[in-house]
Amino acid sequence: MRRSILTQVFSGDRVFLSIVFILAIGGIAIFSSATLGLLTQANTNVTRMIITQIVFGLGGGIIAFATFRIISISLLRKVAPWLFGLSLLLTILVFIPGLGVYAYGATRWLNLKFITLQPAEFLKVGVVLFVAWFLARNTKRLSEYKYGLLPFLGIIGAPALVLIKQPNTSTILLIGVTAVAMYFVAGAPKRDIGILALLSILLLGAVVFTHPYILKRFNTFVYPTNVSKLKGGYQIRQSLIAIGNGGITGRGFGESVQKFSYLPDPTGDSIFSVYAEEFGFAGTMILVLLFFSLAARGIYISARSHDRFSAYAALGFSVLIATQAFINMGAMLKVIPLTGLPLPFISHGGTALLVVLAESGFILNVAAHNNKKKAKGIIPVST
């Protein structure tokens, strides 16, 4: 029985499973190296951080991975609206005094005494599953506003209103990109592109007007001349120094210098810079290739699915993980403004690691069903 369960959990698509395994185990190693940079900071329990990441993040993530790998997809389809509602409720709970934790200029965490959670991570899963449920039910009617664009805007608008209050604009961006990708792959009319583009511009203007820190990030991106530790330009400058220090092959595992008192939050969104300094351009290209391969394989699995809900959800999770990874790396390379989004599988955050492993488990679940059905698939793809 035990062998049968293990065989089921680790079956489906060996290529995808191998990529997830490399990112998860490699991520813990990179995180452990980056935490050494916190030894110079007072009141930081490095040992506790590592244990929490391994026990809750990786340990809990393995359980979540196994659960989403073997759970009935038809059951997930039925409860998708409820999971969305529950994840939205959890995200709202951060505004309750005594439960919500205010840090880094935002209220994004829940303090449950024995552990701290970031509900927005669960909200990502809830949104993808609910959008997939909605699209699967209305694929042939998306050209009608009352079955297509209007309810779609409501689905992504509700989380956006909650997240903007925290504020958590980077997650709004991530959810929006993912949901829109799913919407158009499902066959939404081209006219909706213009409507969504116009609404996005108006929303961006309103957000910038009400949240000046976003405009400051753009200014820092264009003019990163202020290198004070209290200013955003400092992080960009130190990130580029770390990446430059890595050269072609890197300084070696654990040998990063910038993680010691130079890079702000070396275990958070700056962890890519630590990795680049230790493994160089060659290592960076390997990491980029891993995330690209994860997305490509996930989309391929999605395209082969016989079930619309499975196809759209697998696509959504693939886009979600890859987009977050490339946004993080792009920000550290000064290709785009800073967003604060962590690097999937690698950055500090037990909730984030648990969730990304759950998402990966679902994609593998879809792959296993594809192998059983030998179906042609919903989305055309060459083999």
C-alpha cells in the first residue's frame, strides 16, 4: 500500500517532476547559504529561519504536493468556488487587529501564534482554480459580455480590491497577468484585449495616484542615483554589484560577500542576486532554463489535457510560477522596477514554498490523467 501511494505521487511526467525536484532541493541549499548573511544582523535567529523553511515550507510543501497530486480533479472542480471564497476570506482576516501583522509598510501576514502565514499565497491558488472553473463552464459563451468579460472582471476585481488595501500591488499584477492569459487561451474575443488594456491603464493610474510608493519605485528604476540604505536605489545598486561579482562561474557556493550587510533582505527578493554572485552567469542561465522548462512543460501538459478545467488550471499555475520567477529576476537585473515578489522555490517564506509545491503537484496530477486517457487535448500542440 505504501509503495503504491508513493508510486502514484511520483508518477505523471518525469521531466516536470525532475525540474520541480531540482528547484525544491536546490532552493533549500541556496536559501541556507543566503541566511548566513543575516548573521551580522542583531535579533535574527538564523537557525530558526532555516528550520522553519525546511519543516513548514519543504515538509508541509511535500504533503501539499502529494495531496494535490492524488486528489480527485473532479472534486477540486466542484469545490473551486468555495476554495476561492475561503482564500479571499483568509486574505481579508489580515485587517483584524491582533491577527494581521504590519511589516515593511504593508499588512500581509496572519499571526496564528505558532506560525505566521501570508494568505495572498493561498489566494493565488484560489483565483487560478476559480478562473479555470469559470472558463470551463463558459468557454462557448465567452463572446457574450454577461457570460464572459463582466463576470471575469468580477472574479479578478474582488481579490484586487482586498490586495490594494494591504497594499500588495505586485500580487495584483501577478494574478492579473495569469488570469488574462487563461482567459484568452480559453477563446475570449479579441475585442476584450482593448477593453482590458484600457481598464488596466486606468487602474494603474488610480493606484499610482493613491499609493505614491509605486511612483517612487518607477523613479528609482529610472534614476537609481540615491544609494542610501533608506532608499530604493540602494537595493538595485547592491544587487547589480552582487551579480557583477559573480562573473562567469561565480565566487562559489556560500562565498557571496554582498549578502553580509549590503543586500537588503538577502533571503527575500534579493536572493537571486546572492545566487548570481555565488554561481555566476553560467549558474544564472541554468536557473533561467529551469524556470523556462518548468513553464514550457507545464503548458505542454495543459495542452494535452482532455478536460477543460484541468487544462486551464495547469496553464494558470505554469504561467503563475514562471511569471513570478522572471519578474523577480528582472527586477534584480534592473530590467523592470522593483516589485518585492519573492523567487519561487528559493526565497524565504514557508507559505510560498508550500503553495508552489501544491501547484506543481496539481500539474503533475493533470499529466497523470493525460497518460491514462491518451487524449488529444483541449489546446492544440505539436508533439
